[in-house]
Amino acid sequence: MDRTVKSFTTVGVAGLVAAVISGIYVVTHPADRGSIYVQLLLALLAQIVLMFNLRSAETLDKPRRHRFNLVSGIALVGYTVRTGIIALAFFTVGIRGGRMAFLALDLALYAMTVPTIIGFTAARTASIAPSEPAEGRQ
Amino acid sequence: MSGPNDVSDAPTGIEFDIISRSGLMAVAFSAVVLIVGIRSRNLWLLQVLHVGGGATWMVLDVFLGFVLGPILNAQTFTARISIASKLLPKMLLLMPTAVTMTLAAGWVLGSLLGNTQPGSPAYRYIVASYFLAAILEVTALGFLQPANVAVMFEIKQPHPNPEVVGSLMKRFVFAARVLGIAQIGILLLMTRIASLA
């Protein structure tokens, strides 16, 4: 089980990489130059990974799922505020239209992917009830 | 003789707040100042936020990865969880705040100074910094921060598992080392950009 949860974290990191590269691609390519297909592909990849991870969270046993929900929920609030401030920075310097839409999509994916990574890592250590002694661990 | 793998000192969980109220207030204050800086487009305030946030981020990574990390890993389990219970809740709030200040203020500052435009002499350094910042972000958010959170949950348990804490702390320190090295690259790029002005 521990190994399975670890693989969810690894998959989540792949999604984070896709979202971050997609964001860099958008800011380094002016609206009239960059390929929309590259942006779409990277955002789609990050989206697929996020969906996979959200489905994977449903397969966790009860204690792990409880911790996943607790940690990823708190992290989601923090990362939503954080990405909101970053989006404000992009908006303030005049990024609008399609570029802003892609950046907003990348930021949203980022804000949702990071909490799942943190949630899965915290869930890995929640395999037994708190009252159970340490010797009982795998 | 006790050492890092010595668990004979009867490990027991430690009571502490993972997220402190005073820490959250400081984060909220920083966020407000950052929003004011972004909306006002005040170059001095943006410089303060970008340079101050960046310096905090870099110093923390280098210090954790190369100074405190090795010391922490050499401690007994009890000493390690005692230090971790004080250090990690602060890191949990401090790091994302410093990173957000650095990136958001830096983007606005770079745009106002024209450095993010392809024709600018600083542009290639700016693009290189995006990639280093991406390495920093992925390492910090994919490895360091999850390990930080997981250690805190583990040491709060009545009987924390020394192996789990040891493994997560090693991961935490390793990630901080990678970040420290990438931070030196960022320092070189940023000082190069500053010298072009």
C-alpha cells in the first residue's frame, strides 16, 4: 500500500512538471508566436494526471483517506490564495486574452496538483490508528 | 553511545501546532503587502519584496541543506523530533510565503523594467531563471514541502516511527540541498541582470 501511495505522489510530480513547463511556455512565447498545441498538450497532460490522482485518492483506506482529505484540503486553500496572487501579477502587467486564459488554467492545475502531492505524502504515514503502538507498523 | 539510529530513548510524540495562528497572521500581512506592491507598481516596494523574499528563500535553502540538515541527521531520534517540531511548522509557512513574494513581485518588476521583453539584453538570463525557478518549484513542492508536512504528522503521533521520520527527514534535507545548489545558479543570474542596468 505504501508503495502504491508513493507512486501516486510520483505521478503527481509529473503533473506538476507539466503544469510548470506549460506556464513557462506561455510566458516566454508572445501571443502571436507560441504554438497553441504545445500549450494544450501540456495542460491536458497535467489535467489527466490530476484526474488520475483524484480517482486514486478514492482507493485509499479510511485512515489514509481521512489524512489525505485533511491535508490536501488545507493545502488547497493556501495554494489557491498563492496562485491568485500570481495571477494578479500577470494581470497587472497587462496579460489578457488567450495567454491569460492558459496561464489561469496552468495556475489552477498547479493549485490543485500540489495539494494532492502533499496529501498523498502525508497519507503514506497514516496506515494505522493513532492509539496502536509503533511495533505494529509495516 | 547514542547516534542517529539510536531509538532506545523511547520515542514519544510531541504536542505542537502544525499551523500557528501568529504565523498565519504574518503570512496574511505579507500577502496584503505583496498585493499592495503589485497593484501600486511601486518599484521600490517591488524591489523590497523580490529581493527580500529571494534572499530569505535562498538563505533558508542553503542553510537547511548544507548547515542545519547534516547536524539534524546526526542527532538522536528524540533530539531530531524535538528540533523538527519547532522548525518545520515555521518552514511550512515561511517557505511558500517567501517563494510567492519572490516570484510575483519579480514578475511585475521584470515586466515594468522591460526585462521580460524578448528584445531586452537581460531576456536570456530571465528565461534561464524561469527554468531554474521551475526546478526550485518542483523540488520544493514535489519533495521538500510534502516531506515537511508528513514529518509533522508522524511526530505528532503517540508513537512516531523512527524509520519513517528518519527517511522523511533525509528526503527533506536532500531536497533542501538540491534547492541550495539551484539557488546559487539563481543568484548568479540575478546579479548578472542587476549588473546590466
